[in-house]
Amino acid sequence: MRGLGSTVALVVVLAGLGAYIYFVDSNKPASGVEPNEKVFAAVEAGQITEVRLTTGGETTVLVKKEGGWQVAEPAATEADPTEASSLATNIASMEQTRVVDDNAADLAPYGLAEPRIKLAFKAEGDKSGEVYLGDKTPTQGDIYAMKPGTTRVFLVSSYLETTFDKKPFDLRDKRVVKFERDKVDSLELTRGRNTLELSRTGSDWAVTEPVTGRADYASVEGLLTRMSTAGMASIVADVATDLKPYGLESPDMRITLGAGSGQTVLEIGGTSEGGQRYARDKARQMVFTLDTTLADDLTKPFDDYRAKDLFASRPFSTDRLRITRATGGAPATWAFAKTTAEGGDTWKVTPDGGQAADVDRARMDDLLNKLSALRVTVFVDPARRAGLDRPALNVGVSYDGGKFERVKVGRVGTQYFGNREGEQATGEVDTAAVDAALQALDAALVPPAPVPTPTPEAPKQ
């Protein structure tokens, strides 16, 4: 009987426990997770119009205006739009994960007697709010927080420290220059006595000074991208009346961006003790140091912004070639023409005054590749003797269904020089590359091997 009584008692206890669990679970949200209470329940990020943030004794006031967020204090300037938006979003979404003490008698243990971060905001509809953030919990997962005028201490997630632990410099717009990238149509780089000027027509960049020529599209566009994202590492002086201490009285380098009649000028001076370059936007009185975004561009040779490939055409886009060779005897000229058919492309070559003949496709491809590989290694003074008045190689190319280009390769001694028709830019060309192109031309002129005639099969017995 005693054993039976124990069993009955155990069943009763288990039934009661089951009923309790059912009661608790039935009152939980469907997800099984209690929702955290919003710190500021009645505000949305888009409604916030002003934020006052004090961190480390420094206060920043941000105000949202028609043109975007502005820093109102400590100095009037544009705000970093990403940082300002992040502040508003996190204020509106901030949640208290747990209440630590409803009536804290001593705030010091929580770091709230002298809060590290003080945050206040105003929003549309006369809404406002404030919160103080103190120390992190021992597990580092949360931060102690409270609303001023209360003694209730609660926890918010520690990731908010990254968002709210910001000083005035962190929240201001740190772009070194402001310009509309797509409207830039000219670029001037000056370093010492050297100047490179470029202009854009449509999507094409060209060098206009010191000599005309094509620009390297990727290099120029890369510089514009870095200019548009370059930021200040620090502000040295909001108003600099003496530029000499920063090497900006006579800048080491100047980058000028033109858009129509407007210009934006970035001047780069000396190096700070921390190894960063002093700089300023010429339209402002501020002096700042640059972050590392533009570091390589400040020492890059200007020739890196000039196109070095002699040919703009590529093997697959070439339709016709006219080549005159004047090495090892009297000049000789050949015309190559491509015919596109369903079975593939075929090439024919016609010497001046001669008959058209087939060209081996593999050898023609090799010739086109070797010509396409010709590029300038070092640009030289266009007035320098380069043998271009009597070129060793003169190549005219029709490509892309109507475009045309002509390239001349001259020779002085053992050195080759290249130049594109209509451009002043002239430069040395690798000797081995030119010799390889000449050898490929010789090979392409050799008639292709005849296709063997199939031997008829003997009749079956």
C-alpha cells in the first residue's frame, strides 16, 4: 500500500507540473520568445529630426534639414549621412533586454553616476527622449542604461556602443573634396614642374597636355573613384591662416577636377609626424591629413595615366590590315582582308600589284596577337629622332565595323619607337616584341599547306 501511495503522489505531482508548463507556454508568443520592450516605443527613425550626443565630454548636435543631416555643434558643417542615419535607426530600434534594478540607490556600480554616453533626440510630433549609457556588464554582452530623472537601470545590447560612442569628427562629413563624379570632364595633375591634363568626351579619356594621346581609361577612372571616397584622417585646423607649416604654401601636388566651368582643387603638402600628408580643398580654409586612399596616387608616375597599347583594336575585332614593311630592303605592302562565313572566318592577303591568296588561320591569328601586343614602354619627347619619317613598319587597321587606326614603328639603331596617327605621344617599344611581330608577318605570308586529296577507297570484292 505504501508503494502504491508513493506512485499516486508522483503521478499527481507530474500532472500538476504538466498543467503548469502548459499554462505558461500557452501564454507565450507563438515564437516562444518574449519580445523585448522598446526604449523609445513611439518613435520611428524617419521621424527623428535632431540628435544630441555626448561622448567623452564632447557634444555633437545633428539636425536633419531638407538637404540632409547637418552638424550644428560644435561647428556648422555637413554630417556623414551614413553615421547620421545609423544613429536615428538605432535610437528608434533600441530595446531593453532586461531590467536590472527598478530603483537603484547607487548608480556608480553601473557606470551611470557619470555616464560615458548621453543621448537625446527630438522627433516629429513634439516627441523626444533621452538615455544614458554606462559600463558593460561583466559578460560584455550588454550595457547598463537608464533614462535621466529615473532610478530604473536596464540593459541594452552592447553592439550599440559602436554606434553611439562617436565624437564630433566621427559624425561629420569627412570627404576631402565634393564633386559629382559623372559630371567630371577634365582632370589636371600637377607635381612640381610636371603637369598632365586630360579631358573626357563621352566615355573616352584623352591626354591633352603635355602631348596629345589616349589616356588609360582604367587608371583615370580609378583615380576618380578614389578621389570620391577619400576621407580625412584628422582635422589639423578648421581655419588655417598660415599654410607654410603644412607645406601648402607651395603644394607638392595639385589635383584639379573640372566639370563644365566649375573646378574642384585638392592641394597636397608635406607629411605630418604620423606619416600622413597634409592637404586642403582649395575652396575651404580647413587643413586636414589624408587617409591612405590616395597614398599611391601621390607618387604614381603621370605616364601611368596614359594608354601604352599602340593599337586600340583587338584581334577578334579586326576586319582588315594594310601593312608596309621597310626592313631589309625596299618597302613592301600587303593587304589582309577577313571574310566571315558560317563555317568560320577566313583571311586572304594581297600584295601590292599581286593576286589574292589564302592565309593560314593559325598564322593570321598569331600575327594579329603579336601586333596587338605592341605597346610603349617609356614615353619620349616627340621631337626626339625616332625614325618615324621612314617607318620600319606602317600598319593601318580597320576594326569594329568602321573604325580605323594607323600605327607607325620607327627604328633608330637597335631601338624601336611607336606612334599612332593623329597623336603626338611617342615612346620606345620593346625590340623583342617588334621582331616577334615581323616574324609573324613573314609566317603569315607563307601559303598554307595544301589540303591532301582523299584517296578513294577500293571497291569491295
